[in-house]
Amino acid sequence: MGGISRRNFNMFRKLCGDESLKNVLIVTTMWGVVEPGIGDAREKELTTNELLFKPVLDKGAHMLRHDNTPNRAQEIVRSVMRNHPQPLCIQRELVEEGKNIAETAAGE
């Protein structure tokens, strides 16, 4: 994950807030075009590296593989449907706390 992707992911985290991360699914794709050993190693790096997905996984997010089949897509959608709706951090800051956008965690 390059610098821009990491920056975008950090913005995503600030928009969501830690409390909402339990509703986040990180879905990886392209499993049919990579050797299984290489894919497993890449996935392990994503899940164990503090600069990548480990912090959000530690806060309750889940990581799933999508193998480009309709059954797997349906399983992923069912996983999302089991989530309990929760306001995002940006929503709480803007509505409940009355902050302007520049004062929010994402706006800073």
C-alpha cells in the first residue's frame, strides 16, 4: 500500500472512528491471479503491519477474501447485513457536537 492509499485509509479511519470499525469489512480480491503462497504472504503483511490494516482489525474490523464467485459475494453481503448500524465519528462530531468540518478529526 503506497503513501496515497495509506493517507486515504487514515482518512477513512478518522471518518468512521474507532467505535464504528466493528462494522467494517476489508475485502481482498484478485485471488485467482496470484499464487496461493504469495497471496497468503501479502495477506499476512496486511493483517500484521501497524502501517496497514492491523490497527483497524484490532478495533474489530474484519478481513475477507472474495474469490470472484457469486456465492462468496452473497456471503460478504450477508456479513454486512449482520452489522448493527452505528453513527460514524464524523456524524457525531457534526451533528451532536456541533463542530464545523474543519474542527472534526477528519477535517484536521
